[in-house]
Amino acid sequence: MEDFGITQEDIKLIQDSFGKVCDTNCWELLYKKLFELDKEIPALFKGDMKDQQHRIMTMMKIVVEGLNHPEIIIPAIQKMGQRHIEYGVQEKYYSTFKSALMFALGQTLGTDFTPNVKKSWEKFYDLLASTMNEQ
Ligand code: HEM
């Protein structure tokens, strides 16, 4: 992950802050914001939103814990990206999703969402989104 500009310090900030948001309503806030930001998006979600909140939290946990072993998580992230094409997700939605995620993290972490923590999450999200969209 160093190749993509994610440093050990970023990994530490992401892992520590993820521990604080993992079992909170951060994921509920994320989708609430996402649905407000783009009115086309809610219709893409066919399943129960509580289940979806749990799925994304679990997936983020796996990826965050795997940041030191990119060779293991990258193929799983690419496959997840391919499934998103089947869900009708267009590339342009990824930047809206980023705004919603940053909002939810900010609300949940409060003063712990320092500029450095925010910068590390932005880098991490960009890496995640670009890996999901790699063909
Ligand atoms: C880093 C970005 C993202 C992550 C980590 C993520 C994670 C997930 C996970 C874990 C699932 C469960 C199913 C599966 O694994 O295939 C899922 C489903 C889904 N995601 Fe994402 N996602 C991301 C971005 C997006 C974006 C940008 C959109 C569109 C706005 C989106 C829309 C959906 C939809 C429509 C489903 C299917 C829901 C259903 O069951 O109906 N996701 N996502």
C-alpha cells in the first residue's frame, strides 16, 4: 500500500479511528447522507438497510485490518467492485459516497476526526474506490 501513498502512519490512524466507529451508528449516518446527496442512489438498494449497514461495516473491518497485507485484500476489493457494476453503481457515485463517508466519520468521531485522520481516510477511500474500479 506504500506504493499508493498510504504510509504506516496513515494505517495506524485509520485502524485506531475505525476501532472507534466500528460498532456505532456511523454506517446508518453514511447511508442517510448518501441518499440525501443523490436522489438516484436509494433505488439501487434492494435489500434491508440494517443488513447493508452491517455488511459495509464488516467489509471495512476486513479491509482496515488487512491494510498491512494488500496482496490479500486487493483481489477481494476488485471482486467487490465487479459486483457493484452488477448493482448498477456508476463510477460517478463513488465521489458522492466519499462525501457521505467523510460526513459520517466526522459526526461519529467528533474532535477525534483531526485533519490528519481525515487526510488518511481520504487517501484510503481513494485507493479503495480506484481498486474497486480497476478492470
Ligand atoms: C468504498 C466504497 C464501497 C464499499 C466498501 C462498499 C461495500 C459494499 C458491500 C460490502 C456490499 C454488500 C454486497 C457485496 O459485497 O457485494 C455492498 C452492496 C451494495 N453497494 Fe456498496 N460499497 C462501496 C461503494 C458503493 C457506492 C459508491 C455505491 C453507489 C452509490 C454502492 C452501492 C451498493 C449497492 C446498490 C449494493 C447492493 C445493495 C443491495 O443488496 O441491494 N456502494 N457495498
